[in-house]
Amino acid sequence: MSEAPLLSVENLRIDLAIADARHAAVKDVSFAIGRGETYGLVGESGCGKSVTALALIGLLKAPMSVGGGRVRLHGEEIQALPAAQMRKLRGKKISMIFQEPMTALNPVSPVGRQIAEMFVLHEGATWREAERRAVEALASVRVPAPDRRVKDFPHQLSGGMRQRVMIAIALACNPDLLLADEPTTALDVTVQAEILELIRDLSAAKGAAVLMISHDLGLIANMCARVGVMYAGRLVEERPSQEIFSAPSHPYTKGLVASLPLLGDRAKHGRQRLREIAGVVPAVTNFPAGCRFNPRCPAASDICLSDDPAPTQLPGGLVRCHHHD
Ligand SMILES: Nc1ncnc2c1ncn2[C@@H]1O[C@H](COP(=O)(O)OP(=O)(O)OP(=O)(O)O)[C@@H](O)[C@H]1O
Ligand code: SF4
Ligand SMILES: [Mg+2]
């Protein structure tokens, strides 16, 4: 029998509750991540990337909630774990870093103390031991003078340094899976590259798998072996990274590739390669019938207006479109 993947997500549904109605913000999302694998989730703003990650780690808040499906870690279901057990798992088995670390860090606690807390909470270390290890953890995320910086409060650090602290906290207890939700979007371009390199190096060194989330397909394809493309709460295509560029199958993926100025195929797209996808992602309360991409899709036909396409297997992936390549 083959070993269970590290993470498997089956038919995940996330509901947005408004008054008495439940709207499926995320519907039938399925994917798996292997041990040590780096998997990317990409899509425009509002496609459901963050709520998917929050659901995996048990941090969804009202009015959003998990409405169905299964999440398994090492083959064991985790989506219905009691809060106390989920808290034990967080940081120890799965951890998460966010776009703006300030929201996740405690503003009134020195950063060294916040790192040390992980060792006390999850590994039963004494505070003395934990604070010593916090200095090492800060050094491992390449923070200069870590023995002094441990005493700093979050607001005394730059955005890049704060993100390094978040990474140190997230990786302190060697989790199996790191969820990285737009970890560099709020940072300067030069700092972005350093943070991505840090995530790549440290996760590889610790053998942690990474779910990297971004609206930037170029970044995702650089970092990840496989890519899942999300549109309006659906996983519309999943492929190995290089195939996303050489042979995108879903019209939405084609649009994302064509809107990449540097990586688009110049010969194929000619002067139009800088084209943005016309229109916007619909609100959760306003998803169209049929395929959710139909109002923006250049290939839409009658069936697209009435029938939601089922996933079709492709070599190494899948696509959800009536008229896929
Ligand atoms: N607390 C909330 N209340 C109401 N709607 C919400 C809430 N959280 C998310 N949504 C809606 O759910 C959808 C998915 O949101 P999500 O934050 O997951 O998008 P995203 O893909 O992460 O976008 P971004 O790239 O902007 O971070 C969006 O339409 C968003 O407006
Ligand atoms: S199912 Fe139809 S509307 Fe949806 S992406 Fe495919 S062609 Fe476009
Ligand atoms: Mg988001």
C-alpha cells in the first residue's frame, strides 16, 4: 500500500454565512502535498487562497466556516479536531506565516520571548533553555546580532526583520508543513528575494513541505514544483510548474500566463502579452451559474452558462473546463 501524502485536502468547502444563507466561498477544492514538497496556490485577489490556508490550520473565523470535505495530515483527519488538539498541532506540525507579520506577532512581548514560547509550549523546554534556543533560532533566520535583537519588540524591527521573526517562530519546532500566505507582498523588492530564499533554504534544511500562496504566478512557479490555480473558490487547474507556462490548459491560467510581462511567450502572445484579464473576480454572494469564470472567459459557450465543469485528469494534473486544451 502506498504511503499517505503529508497533506490531503478532499472536496473542501468553505461557507460564508450571511443572514440565513450560506454561500460556498470555496467549493470542492482537492489537492495533496507530499513530504518536503513545495506546492503553490495562485490566483487573483479574492479567489479563496487565504481562507483555504486558514481552514487547513483551523483558524477560520465567522462568518467563514468549513462547510464540508476532509483535511488529512499523515492520513489522519484534522479538520474536526477539538480546539485544544488543533492548538497543539499548530506550530508543532503545521505553521503559518502571513503577509503582515505585525498582525500575528504580540506587540507587547519581546520577539525572543515569542520564539521561546514555542519551545516551552510544544517541547516542554524550561524558559531559560527556550530563551537560549530563541537566540539560535533568530541567528538561523539571518538576523544580525540575535543576542541583542531577542529583546526587541516587534515595532522596533523593520518589515523584513519581522517576517524573519515570523519564520523563526513558524519553523522553531520543525513542523512538517509551512503555510506561507503572501509572505513577501508587503516587503520591498530586494527584501522579498531574501525572504523567499530564506523560506526555501530553511524549509529544505528542515525537510518541511511548503504551501506557498501568491497572486504572482512567476514567483510561485519559481519556488514550487507543482501549482494549483484558484479562481472564485475553485481549483481550476493543477500542473507541474513548467507545464503551466509551456502548455496552460484552462482559459484563466492562460490569462495569468499572458499577463506575465517577463515570462509570457513573446512569439505566441506578441504585443498582447502584457494583457490583463478583463473584468474582476465576482463576490462570493454573486458567483454566476455554470462555470464561475464564464463572465470573463473568451472561450465561453452555452454549456458554460449552465453547467459547472467537472475536473478532467491531465498527465500530471487536472483541469476544470468544458473546453480545455
Ligand atoms: N471575514 C470575511 N467576511 C466576508 N467575506 C470574506 C471574509 N473573508 C474572506 N471573504 C471573502 O472570501 C473570498 C476569498 O477571500 P480570501 O481572503 O481567501 O481571498 P485571497 O485569494 O486570499 O485574496 P488576496 O489575494 O486578496 O489575499 C473573497 O471574496 C473575500 O471577500
Ligand atoms: S468552462 Fe467555459 S467559461 Fe469556464 S473556463 Fe472553460 S470555456 Fe471558459
Ligand atoms: Mg489572501
